[in-house]
Amino acid sequence: MKKLTALAVILGATLSASAVAKDTIALVVSTLNNPFFVSLKEGAQKEADKLGYNLVVLDSQNNPAKELANVQDLTVRGAKLLLINPTDSDAVGNAVKMANQANIPVITLDRVAAQGKVVSHVASDNRFGGKMAGDYIAKRLGDSAKIIELQGIAGTSAARERGEGFKQASDAHKFQVLASQPADFDRTKGLNVMQNLLQAHPDVQAVFAQNDEMALGALRALQTAGKSDVVVVGFDGTADGVKAVEGGKLAATVAQMPDKIGMIGVDTADKVLKGEKVQGINPVDLKLVTK
């Protein structure tokens, strides 16, 4: 009798555990060596906890080959849905196709995928943000200002779209674009590229950096060169970026809400897994942060 009771308890516990087993959602992030994507991950984790999902997070370290390996790993780990923030919009196509073949729905975050089937895309309106940055510079300096633009990673939709939006403002305000050069969304590269460009263009009046990390690097180069009057505008609204604006160092940052991108990504995943209809594009608000 005792053996039967013990067996019943074990069976009951097993059934109970399987009844509450959580579905797994995978999040593959381009890099966790960037505060923006750390915030995105945290927003996704918070929403996954709230909705009762197990969230597996993998870091692609800005390497498309690592990204593909991460997705391959997840196809055998029982992930029900893939949230992916691409390292590169073109290169991610193979990873998306791999998930498609495994019948795993894919949602892209922040950057689009140029190939493969994606059920939804969650991102800020990067073009509008780039234009917002340019319009702010024109408000500060007027038309025909002398500008340097620091671009993000070539091949990412975020870099392309922010650049396109800034060009709209640049054309409208007749900016003199002295240079437009990639610094790969990286603070150290932003510093190095800006130091080199300053030697060729000491008359620069403003810098638009396509993310806050590059803006902060550029700011350091300008401070070292004694050019504290140059207007520097970043993009993302990271904690460091906003702090620099509040301290009067950065002129402004176009603030995305990365935690909200992660949150809406998981919320959209929940709807997909429940068979509900979702939007092809989920836009996330932007705001200009100034002192």
C-alpha cells in the first residue's frame, strides 16, 4: 500500500510538472557587448517571465557565422519560436531559412532580414529618427552647417535607414557633409575615426552618430582636441547616452526604447504561438532627448 501511495505521488508530481512545463522562446542577439541590446534582452526576459515562457538567450558576438550556429543549435533544443536581432540583414537570411525549414516561426527585432520568411518585425522607425536628428542639428545651427556622420555596421538595416533619414534632413537643410564614415556602432572605433576625421576637417560644426556608443567615442575625441562647441547627436537613448545629454556633453540622442522592443517581441511571439493574427511590422515609439 505504501509503495502504491509513493508511486501515486511520483506520478502525480510528474503529471503536475508536465502540466506546467513552459514553452521555450529563443532570443538570438547580435551582441551583448552593447548596452542597447542588453536592455532589449532584459525587456524580453521580463515579458517572458510575466507570460510564463522559458527564454533562451544566445549572443552572436556580431559574427554571422556564430549567428547561424546559434540558430542551428536552437532548432534541436525545442524552441517553439525564434526572436532574432540580426548581425547583418543580408547574412541573416540563411539563419532565417534554417528556422523556416525546422517550422520555427521567426520574428526579427530592430534589424530586418533580407531573406527568409518572417512573421513579424519589431523596430523603431529608424528613418524618422535619422531625420529627427538632422532637423535638431538644423534647429541648433541653421542651414548649411558643416557635418560629419559616423555610420553603423554596413549591411544592417538600422545603419542604412538612419542614414537615409538623416540624408532627407541634410538635403532639406543643405548641410555640408564633410565626411560620412563607418565606425561599426562601437565607442572605441567612434573615438579613432573621429580623431582621424578631425585632422582633415577641423572646421566641423556638428556630428551625427548613428548610435550613442559612437557618439560618446566622438565626444571624447572632440574633448581631447579642445572642440567642446561641436554639436554631437547620438541615437538609441542608452543610459550612458542620456546621462551625457543630462550632463550637457551630448547635445541630444534619439531615444529608442530597446526594452520595449524586447517586450513587444515576446508579446508578439505569444500571439503567434496562440494562433492569433499579428502585424507584419510593429513600430516602437521614438523620442528626442535634450537637456
